[in-house]
Amino acid sequence: MAKTIIVFFLLSSVCAFAQNSANDELDSKIKPFLESLQSLQNENNRMKQEIRTVNSKLLIANKSIDSLRKKTQENSNAISQTANELGIKIKETGDKNEDKITEVSVSLSKTSLYGIIGVLSAILLSGLLYWLLSKRQQTDKTDFIDQLNKTKSSIEESLVKEFGKQTELMDLQLHLIEQQKTTLQATPSAEPDHSLALKVASEINLIERNINLMDSKTKGLRQLQASVGKLKDNLSANGYEMPELLGKPFNQGMRVIVATSIPDENLEKGAELITKILIPQVNYNDKMIQTAQIEVSVGY
């Protein structure tokens, strides 16, 4: 009996131990499923909450859409009503304007036609008078210009004659310079007197300045230019030279005196040109005895 109890007790213990082991293993397998189920339930609850929120927003949006539809319908009705009223007013205004235009047309045809003809006639008459006066003025202007040109030509011809007489006197002065040269050759120690040669050079420069201002077709001008050239040759034969400076570019290294500088828009910016010789440069036996005084035009 005792052995039977012991055996039963042992079997019971073994069965209990086996059952506990099976329960533990089952719990370990079921637990993850329970956790996943709990997570799904939580997610489901969250989505339900979001669905409720979206439904609330949709409800509000539907209400706003309904309100906008009502306002749109009201505006459409108001626009239709305004358009109808405006159409009626436009028709009434058009009818009134048409009546007024008809009245004005009749009035113009009766009372203004002669006035318009009168205005057009006055315009035509004014144009004719303007044309006649312009033609007369143009004729007077042409006559005046011709008279000025004739006067200018007459003055230039008179100057040419006077300068021609002056060159004859200067030729006599050159003979005196030649005599002085002969005297100097006889007495080498004597100092030459340049005053007469400088005077002749200044007069030649004055004549050349005036020639540059004259019309090339002026009567007697070519003969005068030939006489001036002959005077310069005679000066050169006696040892005096007048270097050509007119029209030459000016630079700061030149041995000249700049009396005036004049801006000239026709020159390049910064360019400097000698445009007038006030006092000519004179060299005697290749040595400068008189410094030129010049006028320079400067480009800007």
C-alpha cells in the first residue's frame, strides 16, 4: 500500500511538472500574439479617432460649400437683374441719343453748312496768302543773299588790289635787304639789322591770313598768291625763312607762344591743331630770330 501511494505520488508529480512545462511553452507562444493584438486594437482606435476628425472637417466643408452655392446663386440672380436693368437703360439712352443726333443733323444741315463753307474758304484763302508771302520772302531772301555775295566779292577784289600794291612796296624793301646783305659781305664784323626783314615777314603773314578767308574764285587772287610766293623766295635768298606752321599739329615741345586756345567740336578729343599764325616764326641762316605766336584749336 505504501509503495502504491509513493508510486502515485511520483506519477502525480511527473504529470504536474509536465503540465506546467507545457503551460509555460504555450504562454511564451501566445504572448506575442496578444501583444500584436493589443497593438492592432490601439491602431484601430487611433484610426477611428482620425476618421471622426475627418468627418467633422468634411461636415464643415460641406456647410461652407452649401453657403458658397447659395451666395453664388444670389450673385448670379443679382447680375442677371442688373444686366436686364442696364439693357433697358442702354436702349432708352440709345433711343434718346438717336433722337438728339437726328435733331443735330437737321440743325447742322440748316444752320451750320454755310459756316463750314466760310471756315474752309478762310483756310484756303489763308493758305494762298501764306504761299504768296513765302514766295515773296524767298525771292527777297535770295536777292539779299545775292547782294551780300556781290558785296563780299567786291570787297575781296578791292583787298586783292590793295594787297597787290603792298607786295610792290615790299619788293622794294627786299631790294634794301639785298643791299644790306652786300654791305655785310664787305664788312663781316658788322651785325645785320633784321627789323626790315621781320616787318616784311609780318606783312606777308597778314596777307596770307586774308587770302585763306577769301573765295578761291576772287578776281586777281591767283596773281596775289604768286606775288606772295615770290616775296618769300626773295626772303629765303637773303637767308630768311618762314616755316609753315598753319594747319600743323601742335605739341608741347614746339618753340612757339600759344596766344589763345579755342575748343573745336570738329576735331578729335584731345587733338590740337594750329589754326592761325598771329606773328610768324622767322629763321635767319637756320637760327630762329623771331618766335611765332599762334592760335590753337583743341578737340573736345
